[in-house]
Amino acid sequence: MPFILSIETSTTVCSVALHNGVELLVSEEIRIPQTQATQLALMIDSVLKRANVDRTALNAVAVTAGPGSYTGLRIGTSTAKGLCFALGIPLIAIDTLTVMARQINKYNPRKALLCPMIDARRMEVYCLVVGSDGKIVAPVEAKIIDAYSFLEFTNQPIIFFGSGAMKCANTIKHADAVFLSDVHPSAVTLGEMAAEKFRINEFEDLALFEPFYLKEFMIKKPATS
């Protein structure tokens, strides 16, 4: 069974996991914002040490492909690609929102629609809508939320979740909606999904792969007096 190292840095929660096939061996998570650059390498070393697995034994590295934090995605991607280049192993990438949807669908007995949301700015979120069968109902987009958002889904139960969900709770008009805030993409779920991609040899082009930012990075200029 392949050893797959999974890296998730697309939000303020950074996580690393090591799987042997679909079996989780070790995982670590840190919730201190803006620490990916300093903590990620340490977390990777710690996970491998705890599992007693040398990095030369790795068969693939998986990373969330975005959308999410521009800086976080850059850090995760550059680290993953660096490991793959150094070890001569393939890179696996999975959309961040798809990973979040898989996590919540494990706890979805009503077969509700799933709408993972990552906070962008003001009333904007990165989101998509998927069914309980995993099929995409509405594609990934950067969406400004107002009273008319998601009205096409009012005939079905829906779960809004993620870092952008709660700020939308008083704006979205849906009689059968649940809003969950403390849900973030996890390297544990990423690793489970990566094992499926490894089995069918679905890998990224190491030279060409870039994260899916969805929006251009905006540099805020300091105010002039």
C-alpha cells in the first residue's frame, strides 16, 4: 500500500497527515493563523517521525489545490512540489471545497445538499454546491452573498459550512438550511481521497501545476497621509 503524505494549508488551519493506502497512520493540525511558513516543515518531520516512516519511503504527496488563502496555497504547493521533485514521486491535488464536502457528507443522514464556504472578504465567499452523491450541482465560484443567493435550492435541505458560513446565516433565505462554522479542510480527508487518485494514477504535472486561486491576489497599498 502506498505511503501518501497530505498537506492542507488553504485556510488558517494547517494540517498534515500520513496514510498507508486509505489507513490513517498519523496526523497533526495547528490552528494558529499565519504560521504555515514556519510550522509546516516541522509538522511534516513530526508526522513522519511519529509514524516511523522515512521520507524516502513516500510514494506520493497530496495537496489541496484551492481556492483559499493565496499565501497558504503557495506555501503548501511549493512544499509539496519540492518534496515530489526531490524524491521523484508524483503529486496529487484535490480542490479544497471538494475535500470539505467529503468531510461533511459522512454526517449527512438527510442527504442534504452541501455548500462548503471559505471566507473571502466582506459578504463574499468561495463556494460550490454538491449533492450527497458527490455530483456538482453548482460549480466553484467567488460569490457575493445577498438575499437572493441559493434561492434555486429552497426545495431541498442544504448545509452551509466552513469559515464563510456564519456571516451568511442572516442573509440567506432558506427555510431548511443548517449553518456550521467550525468546519475546515483537513489533510486526513485529503489523504483518503488522494489514495483513490493514486490507485487510478491520476497525478499532476509537476512542472505546470499551480493552485486554483479563483481570484487574483490583491496587494493592499498603505494609506498615504
